[in-house]
Amino acid sequence: MKATKVSITLPGPRKPMARRDNGRARAPQVQVRSEPRTVPEFIRAIKLALAEGAYLYARELSAEGARRFPEHVLLAKYARVLAPPRVIRKEIAKKTDLRLNRDWIMQNGDAYRGKWIALRDGELRGAADSLQALFDALGTRDVFVTKVF
């Protein structure tokens, strides 16, 4: 198989990040003679863009390569790794009053010795012999959980 030489030109006015070389900043030198057409050409182009600091262009190349060749594992990995970060929002559980929970354990703990208990604001939400059984019964994890000794 004949190897083709692929070099990359950055499109438009985009300015890639500069790399430091012996204390002097220099702009990445990335030029293209032709658009990548095969999987090896895409991989070489992505690696070259990354080596030259053209990270956004490497992201675009990896996305395009994964779109054209969805069955190729390495291109899919590049596309996933170089994709923009996703923000996943999670609701924060309400803080429970630990003093009330401690007082409940001091007053009622003897009856639950050796068991896992779940409390919220000094109120018993569940008890079980194992932690997994307790969470299965509760269906939630926004409670204070401890084993009573």
C-alpha cells in the first residue's frame, strides 16, 4: 500500500495556541495539501494537529473522521476524547442536621445495634442488616447512613 503524505492547513482566521521552543514562543506550522480521505490519513492529520498545538482543528478532524468512518474504533476514541467537555448537573442533597441524628442514635441506638440505619434530621428512615439492603429499601441516598455499634 502506498503511503500518502498528509499535511494540514488551518481553516480561516483561527489562531492555534503557540508552543514554546527554547524559551521563545512560536506559532504551530500546520499546512494541508489535501483533505484526508482514508482512516490512516485522518489519524495522521489528527496526530499532526495535536503535535503542532492545533487542538481545535484536531477536534474538528476527529469529529469528521468519526462521522465518515463510524465503525473505526480509534477515530471514535479520538472524537470522544477531543470532544468539548459536557457539564452534567446534579441536584445537591439537602444537608441533614447531624446533631439531631446523633441525639436519635444516643436515645434509640441500642435497639438497632449491629444494623445499618438511615436517618434524616433525627428521624429514622430505614434499618437493615446490610448496607445494600438498606439502600435498596430506601431508593435514595440523600440520608445519613451509619452502622450502629
